[in-house]
Amino acid sequence: MLCNGGKTSSFVRKLEETVDMPLDSDVFQVPPGSNAPQQVHITQGDHEGSAVIVSWVTPDKPGSNQVVYWRENSKENQTATGVVLTYKFYNYTSGYIHHCNISNLEERVSNIAYNITNGDCTPVRDESAPVYIIIGDGGNQEGMTEPQPDYSAYREASYGHGIFDIKNRTHGYFSWHRNQDVYVVEADQKWFFNRYWNQVDDC
């Protein structure tokens, strides 16, 4: 997926310390369903880009610790089994924390072709490449790079959080929210399509 780039928000973050979001904010609502997974994270699992770690939390009971996955254009499912942990800190007891490592994947880790000799880094159309959503400035205290690269979809210098809502097997919806808005106000959003089940050209 390629995005139409060139959009930088005019929002400017306050210099003073911001107030924490209240615990009754709607962003902390529990997802519907019995023992539904929460705080799902997918991170790179090795240095070569051929593994991922899937992590999630179930609040009431361990539930399943398995992840089902498959190769593109394959009807044969594979299953990876993870571990389930909990911890206690004074009067607090965590939920059931799942970590599942999936290895030996055929995974392209970037859709950007980088030529180290001339510094060019431009998008390369690749339907199978992952989409990267970066929240935060990565420790960059100098401000955002100008001019904004053509392949950069949206930028804003504020603290925030993202919600990725998997609607069904074909559609996912990502929304990004400023923390200081207190309640859910979308500052940016994007629909994602599963190319295995819904092969559309959205460029």
C-alpha cells in the first residue's frame, strides 16, 4: 500500500507538562466479548526480518495461547504456540500476558528502496510489503525533517496513541488520537484491506 504523502498537521504541542488522561476516558474501554484480547502488539522477532512476536493480554483467564497463520496463496494453516505469564506488584495482579514467536517467515521488511551511495529512498510498489505506522518522534528533539518526503503520509508533533480495529477478515481501521484531547477525537485515520481476502488496488 502506498499513501498520498505531503500532509503535515498545523498542531503544535504545548511546551508545559500535559495532564494525564483520566481513567474514565473512552480510550480505556474494554473491548466487547468474553475475555477478549487486549493490547495486541506485533513486533519484529529477529534481526533478519523473518520472525515476528505477537503479544496480547486476556483479562479474566488464560484462554488460548496459539496463533494461526498461513503462507500467501496457501490453504494450509500453521499454528504457533506461545507462553502465558502473569505478575504481581503489591496489590496489583496483571492480566494473562501472552507472547508467541513465529519464525521462519518469508517477510519483506520494507517497501522503501534505499541507495546508500546517493541517499535516495523512494517507495517501491510492493503489494506484499508491510505498512509501517510510527507513533512518536523516535527521540528527535530537533523537529520534523523538511521538506516532508513524498512517501510520508501524515505527521504531527504531538503525543498520541493509535487504535487498530480489525472489523472482519477483509477490513481493518486505524485511527490516531492526541492524548491531550482526553476523549476520542480522530486526528488521522486510514482503512486497511487484507489483500488475501479482498484484493483491491487502493493506491
